Amino acid sequence: MNNSQPTSPNNNAPVQLGHYQLRDCIGRGGMGLVYRARDTRLERDVAIKCLRTELFEAHYIERFKREALLLAKLNHPNIVQIYDFIEAPEQVALVMELVDGQNLQTYLREHIVSISQRLQWLAQISEGLAVAHDAGIIHRDLKTENILINKRGQAKITDLGIAKSQDFNATLTDHVAGSYCSMSPEQAMGEAITFKSDLFSLGILAYQLLCGAHPFGDTNNKLQTMQRIITHPPTSPQQHNPDLPTEFIDLLGQLLSKDPDKRPDNTHWVAAQFSKLKELSWKEDLPNDDTQAIPSSTNTKASRTQDHPTFDTRFVAVAAAPGVSLWQKLKIYIAANKIVVSSAVASVLILAGVVAWQLQPKPPKYVAVIPPKLTAEGMQESQQELVKEAVYDAIQQSIVQLDNYYLIPSSEIISVNADEKTLLQATAADEVISSDIFCKVESCSITLSRSDKENSQRLKIKNTKRLDVLTDNYLSLSGTVQTQINDFYASNNLNDFKSIDEKDYFLFLNLNAKYRKEGATTSLINSLDELHKKTKLLPAVQTLYKEVALDLYQQTKNTEYLTRLENILDLRPTKKPTVSDLYNRSRLQIDKGDFNEAEHTIEQLKLINASSAVLYELLGHTMMARNDYSSAVDNYQRSVQSKKTADNLFNIANAYWYQGDTSKAKNYINQSLELAPSFHKSLSALGLIELIDGNIEQASTAFKNALIQKPDDITNLSNLGLCHLLNKEYQQAESIFEKVAKLAPNVSTVKLNLADTKNLAGNITDANALYREIANTHNAPGDEALRNKAQAYAHLGDIKDSLVHLQELEKRDPQNQETIYTAALVHTLANNNSSAILNIENALKGGMHRIWFSFSWFDKLCSDNNFISLMREHGEPNRCALQQKTHQN
């Protein structure tokens, strides 16, 4: 077809299209040119979008018609209105409302805009989107260039040219249309999309408006930006605007979730949230703040009640600013309010600042309670353990109740497992409580000592007391110890042990000892549920329940354990909350994903003067749960600045590990081990990093050192077994996996490791029996179960069932390295060489070491030159030498 495209003439003869006179070209889109035009019938200016000449083909014309039909469904003040559709032999065009103004990107570049206005636009854009979504329309290219701001400051959504009805069967080209820097992850990957893809784009837009940056960094590199959108968490908004309210951060977190199911379910609700945010008291109300191009905000939740805050409200806002001294805050306030202050008044203000500073609460002291040391004559070993548990628990429950003291978690103390000097260094403790116990048959002599660090790094004994007790009643024993600890601190705290009975307390002591030895189990939490209601309110019982429940949740992802924990936590409104209460509550809220509630609980911890190290630790945990690893690192860094401990350094390492920066993760783990060479968590993490990096000897050493402290640790035993397996030391590996199987007989991963070992050692019959057990297990269809079943079926030669489980796994978590490795193994055993090699290549690119492909199952790929080349590229030129030599012979 010989098509003549209307041009933008610079002469006096405008191009005529029906009863419309086309004048200037005012825009260009993916499918057409947009002209300012005059409707000669209705005597009004309009915008006309004409299909581009090179796209004048049947399927594009049909798509252009579809756009007209879609737009005709919409009638909303925040959507550019369609007036008419023109279809002529040589042209098709849309006639639309002409918006007299600029697009949002240009407007922001040329105007200074208040936060209030930006939030009003976001609410308007959301309302327009909601109407489109109600009509089954997805915009798919929401960005600043496609938002028009008219002369009245009203936002209007335009360029629905690539919009798609949700019931339209689009082609692949349709699916990936859109601007790379505003796409959702599913759109960037060419997957099917819903209206929630627009919500992700709206999140990017909101982030840009309130933070002045793109949430995924520099957008100059198209492929890099798309990759970050798909795989990386957004940069923490606080990095660009540290004073953003938590409500806005939480809404952003929902909108920018990688998982569409975790984004809001209703666009009208999103619009309402932006409207509510507009009513918060943002910092733009302070003088001169409205001159900032990218203004910041306070976290004040009260609605605006007046245009000009009083002295009191302004000073409260300034006084709340973090990291600023009281005198600095006074100067900020004076400058902000343009107050002229005489030297006499200044002296009074300085004096007031000094007095206020002196009246500020002192930071809490950290107390480490060392597990008791016990020697005995004629006493059963089981009874010795219970005596130690009773003394240990009594001391800890006493410290928990003290104002202005913070009990270092027992898990951290036990994990350090070192002498007193190293313990001080590793935990940054200010005080240490120790106990020495000597027992004969049914009586014990207990020596309690309280030491503090004062101004040096050496401990000085402050209090000591010797007690003689009978062991026929553990409640009485614990109560006596608690009374003495209260005397150490001149405390009048009540004896908690008066409210419970001996039977319950005996059970609790046994369960506590069992948890330390064996870890969390379902039977353990069931036994805790059998305790009397009053017993469950004990701080130590609450903490034990929290640790067991959260451990089980992490193992199984079964939310039942979170519900059970919520039901037993002491949330009585009449009870004054302790640090322990609020800490346990926040950990539950974080794991539940209730981030607003968690941050509110952290605010409550601030009010009772909790340690800043603890506050930042909890904020770090919150960011980790949100997959915002960069912000997690920032908060953990602040926690370390407050208290440099082995555990806080481990937390930073863990955040870097999840961020994919193994080099920094390893650096912080080593720093942690410098403070505490036997720190169990850091040794375990170091072993895992070395194992994944293919440094088998270093990994093996780290796991062995960790096992010195916890010989029955299933995870470290399994990883040590894998070290032997990779070294082809099958007998040692099998011996370890047999031990693990006895400790955890129902864990399918343990069975798979044992089956693989027997398989590689040539014991095919026993291996297949174990593979069959895994395949026939009726368990929850979690990712771990799917991986194990896919591999087990593949080893059994049941390729169809193996691929079914693999496909389900890839739907759930396609980027996970274990998923990619499972796919490589399954496709290798299925003789799908091309798919196997593609997955191996992806695994290697993702950081997996080549040693994981040294197992004999992958030998069959040695007939493929692509596999040989891949191994050579990754430093293993002789991977297939033996197979090639055998083939030649």
C-alpha cells in the first residue's frame, strides 16, 4: 500500500483528515505520531494519534482499532479521553482530548514541586489506573513520560497504545512491550501479566517522585536495569530520603514486590493509601522546605491541624531527629524559625540543653550469664543437667526483669563457647554473672559472682555469694538463686517461681535442655503447649517457645507455628512490657511479614530505652525479611557501631551473603571469628561459603571446628559429608550420612544425600531403595521436597515424574541455584544434553563451582563438545580426559 503519512507542515496549509485540521506534531509513540489538531465541527483543539507509515499493515491496524475500543471504555478525569476513531483507506487515527500542559518528566525538570502535590498526583494516577483495571485494561507502560500535567496541575494518564485487555490473547511481542526502566519483573521476562504489573510500575513511579531516583539504580544500561528489576531488591528508599514515613516505605515495599501475589489486590485501595499519605505532616510544612526539588519528610503520623506549627510542635519534630545533639537541635530550631537570640538567652538555652542531656536515660548495660560449671560426687548425670538448667534459668530470669539492663541471649553466649576474656570481647558485655556448683547426692553448694568491666577490658568482681541448697525441689532452688541475684542489684522484683508448680518447672527444664542438645522439633513444641498457662508467661518459657516456633517455621515454612507462637506470647494490656516481651513480639511480626507492626514494636522498644544495638538488629532483621539486603547491611552496621559483637558481625555477613557478595560476607565472618574463634554460627557460615566456592579442605576444617561444640548438629554433619563426597571419600561420607539419618530419620534431604553416596559408591540396590522412599513420601510440596523428588525420580529412571516435579519447582523459584542444579542433573539423566548444558552454564555463571559437576552422573555429557568447552572455560580442562581415553580404547 502506498501510504502518505501526515506531516507537520511549516506552511499555511494544514493537513486535513476528515473534519480535523492537523497542525504541529507534538509527540511520538511506539505506534504513532501525535498531532495538535482542530476539530472544525465542534470548534475545539484536539490531539490526534496517527498510525506510523511503516506500521500500516493489517495486524497493526487491527491493534490500533483495539486501542480505540479499549479507550472508549474509560471515562475518568485522570485518563486522557478519546473522542473519535478515524478509519480511511490510507490512514487510521485516534482523536483524543488535548491536554494543555507537559508530561510529568518535563514538568519535574522545570518546576519545584511539593511532596503534597506529588502525593496528590500519585493518588490521581492510581484512581485513573483503577478505572482502567476495573475495565480489564492493563496499561503496561506507566512512566513519567506517559503522565500529562495540565495547566490546573491535574495528572492524566496517556499513551495506552500498548494497553492490553486482560482477556486478549497477546503475542510474545505484545508481552514484552513497554519501557525497560518501568517494567515489572514478569513483564521483563516476557511472562503473562495482570493488572499487578502496572502496580509494580506505579511503585517505580512513586519511588522516583519521593526519592528522586530509580529504585534499581542507574537506568542508562537497558539490559542491566532489566536484570536488576528481575533479580535485585530495590535500593532502600531511606538512602535517598532518610526521613520517609514508615507508611510510605511499607506501601512501596508492597508495590515493588517481585512476587505479584504480594502486591496489593485492589488499585482503588492503593489510591486511598496515597490520599492518606498526603494527610501526614510532611516536612515540606517547615519554612523554605518547599523550595527543594526532592523534599524530605518526617515520620510524624499526626494529620495536619494548622498551617504553621507552634513552637512546641516544631521543637518536638527537631528534637526527634536522630544523630543530632540537643544543642544542635536547638540551633536548627532557632535557624528554622529565624529567631534572634541574645547571648544571655543563648546561655540559658545551653544550660537547658546540658540539664536535659544529663536527665537523658543512660544506655542499658549488657549482661552475659555464663552457663554454670558443675562438679559432682554421687549425683546422676541427668540430675546434674537439671541443676545447671535451674541455676542458669533463675539468673537469666532475674536479669530480664531489671530496668536498664539487657540480657545477652544465651544462644549467643553458648555459640561463643570461650573463656571469660574472649566472651567479653565477642559479646561486648559490660557485666558477667558466673556460677560454680559443687553437688553431693541431693545437696549443692553454689557460688554466684557478679563482675563488671568498668573502664577497662578486664573484669573486676563486684559481688559474690555462696549458697547451700537441696536439689529435691528445683523451684525452691531457682527461687533462692533469683533472690540472691536481686540482692546483687538491690532489686525488688517478684519471684516468678511462686506462680508455677514443680511439675511444670521440671518439664520446662527438661525441654530447655533438650532444645540445646537436639534443636527444634514438633514434639518439643507440643510438650511446651502442655505447660500450664501461668508457666507459659514466664519470660524464659516465652523465649524458648519463640526460638522453637521460629526455628520450625524456618525449616518448614508452615505458618501454623507462627500462629501457635502468637497465641502464647504475653500480650496482656495491663502488663508493663519488657525488652524480652517486645523483642519476641517483633521477631514474630517480622516472620509473619507484618512489617508495620514490627516497626511499631521497635518504636515501643525505643520508649523503654532498649539498647540501640538491639533496635538496629531488629530493623536489620526486618529489612532481611523484606529482601532489602542493602538496608539490612546499613542497619546491622549501625548495630555494630553501637556494640561490636561476633553476632552482629555475623548478621552483616549474612546480609552480604544473601546479596550475593560472598567476598564481603567472608570478610565479616572472619572479623566475627577474630572476636570469637569458636563462634558456632560463623564457623558454619564460613564452611558453607568455602564449600560452595569449591574450597573443600577449608570447608571441611570449618565444619569440623563447628562440630566440636555441637557434635550432633545435623546441618554441619551433612555439609561435612558433602565434603567427603566431593573428594570421592565415599566410605567416610556414608558413615556421616548414616549418623545424620539416625538423628533425623524423616528428613528427605538426609535420605537423598545417603542415597547419592551409596549410588556413587556402586551400591545401586540400596541407593534405589532410598530414592524410592523419597519418591513415595507424602509430604508438603515445598521447594525442598520438590527438589528431592525430582532428583530421586531421575535416578530411578522415571523421567516423566521427575520432569513434572522439576517444572513445578521452576515455576516457584527459577533463579535459585539449587533449582538450576536440580534441572542440570535431571536433564543429564534424561539425556536432554542441550538443556542440561544450558542449566550447567547458568549455574556456573551464578557462582556455583565447577566441582559440583564432577560427579559421575555428569560423565555422559563428555560426549558433547559444548560441555567439554564449558568445563575448560571454568578452569577444568581435564574434566573429560578419562572418559575420552576410555572411549578411544
